[in-house]
Amino acid sequence: MTLASLAISGTDNIGRFGGPFHFDFESMSDEAHFSAEQPGPGTPSRLPSPQRDGRRPQGAQRPPCPRPQEAQRLIILRKRADFLAANRGRRFAMPGFVLQVRDRGDEEPAVRVGFTVTKKIGNAVVRNRMKRRFRALARELLPIFGIAGSDHVLIGRTGGIERDYATLRDELRSALAKAAR
């Protein structure tokens, strides 16, 4: 007996794998049954459009927050020439890092900062963690204690990853105070 003849006979038959087989080939189809009628222009769609999702009226925006550090913006150093120029500046060695500060000599008051952590410090996970900590320190302290119109470069040292964040913060604060003198 074939599967088709079992399905047509309508009897409960046990197949070769122990389960009942009953196939209704007429109802199996790849086509979905949707209405061919198009919705009118006033009919709302099933999904909300991004302009009318009901959360906030269109055009309404959150008012800008006052930012006290707006006068001194942090700009991240990306070019090798900027790092080499900062290397010719003053150095302030701390147990967790070395701070290099160089006055750019231009009239722009923006504070620029760069981060360097070499492979000598550890693998990529360790280096990225250290750079994240340096970025957080720079966001916190450079708008307040940074020297306007200068480039600051933080170079990671071997003991820096084990140091506590509060200790690194105090060290950066004291290095920036030395640089300001």
C-alpha cells in the first residue's frame, strides 16, 4: 500500500515508524488566502508608521540639556602626527600611566586627548579595558582640570590595569595639576 492509497481509504493505519499517517493532499497548498480588496485612504494600517507611532508628537524634540563643558570640548587624537607632536611635550609619569601634555600654539581652546596602550601591557582585552578606563577618566577630569589649547596623551603602563579607578583618578588629577604649573 502506498501513502496516497492510505490517505484516500480514510482508515487509521500505522505507518512504518509507528505513528498514524493521514494526509489530506487537497488542503496542502503554498498559497495564502488574503483579501484582494485594497484598503481605502482613510483606513489605518496594521503597523504604525514611524511618523505616527503615538509616543511623541511629530516635530517635538527634547530640549537641549545645558552642558557646562561646552566651552572646553574634548577632541580625540587620531593621527600619528598628533601623537608624535605630543611626544615632544612635557611628561608626567605616574604609576598607572604617563601623561604627555603639549601646547598646540593655536588659538583654539579645545582640549584634545589621545590614548596609547602597547602590546607590552597585555592582550587586546586588557588593552581595550585600559583604554575604556582612560576615556572615562578623560571625560570626567579633562573638562575641569585640562589645559585649554593643549594636547593630552595618556600612555598606559604595566601596573595601570590592576590599579583602582579612584586611584587612577587621583593620579590623573595630580598629573594635570603638575602640568598646569
